[in-house]
Amino acid sequence: MKTTPARRAASAAVPPASGPPAATARQVVDAHRSEDTGELFGITELCREFGITLRSIRFYEDKGLLGPRRVNGTRVYTRRDRARLALILRSKAIGASLAEIKHYLDLYGAHGEGRMQQLKFVVERTDALIRELETRRAHIDATLAELRVINQTVRGQLRHK
């Protein structure tokens, strides 16, 4: 098992069990790790790694953007879920709507068969956003120029009074 700083921190944060052996989230994740599932993550581990709250991850689940497995009531996330979360957060950071993010993620398919469709979607969407932002910048530049003219005119009037 690969030990990452996030995994070490998550392991250190798990208090020792007292009383009957109740499985912690980390123990459930570790117990269900197998060759076919690959690396697994608990919800707390993902929250720490990405600097988000439990509520955020649950919100993305409710919206159908994430679909973790549940083992004994514990959310268990795969590497795919982790990658999806990274894409969700990056997309939100550039202003994508949840509907756009879901559409993008759904294009991928079960085994990556829609990867080319995803790439085309990204090119179309980023082209549109670049055009929109350039238009906004032109409007902002024009507004700034007009404000500077007004400001200079008023300053000139104040100096002559």
C-alpha cells in the first residue's frame, strides 16, 4: 500500500478503538481494498486533501457528480471518485455550472470511451468562455477610460475654482 502524506495524516487522526471493535472509516476502507478496486479513500481523507467540507462532498453526491461505494454505512471512494472530485473543484474554480460539470463527467463513460467527446466539449466551452471574458474586459477597459476622463475633468474644474 502506497503511503501518502494525506494517508499518514488520516491514519494518525484515527483514534484507537475502545470497547467492542467498532470499525473506523479508515479500517473499513483498508479492509475492502483489493487488487480490482485499487487505492481507496475515506471521506475525511478527501476533505483534508482538497481542503473542503464533508458537506461539500455530500452535496456533490446528491447532485450525482460523485457516487461512492458504501461499506457498512461508510463512504468509500475510489481513485476514479478522487479524480472526479478534483475535476469538479477545478471546474467550479473557473465558473462552470454543476450541470456543465455533470455533462462533462458523464461524457467519459464507464471505461473512458467518451474521452474524445470530453476533449471536444472542453475546447468548445473554453473557446466560448475566452470570448466572453475578452468581451467583458473590453467593456471594463471602455468603462475605465470613461471614468478616467470624468475624473480628470472634475479635477480640472476643482483646480480652477
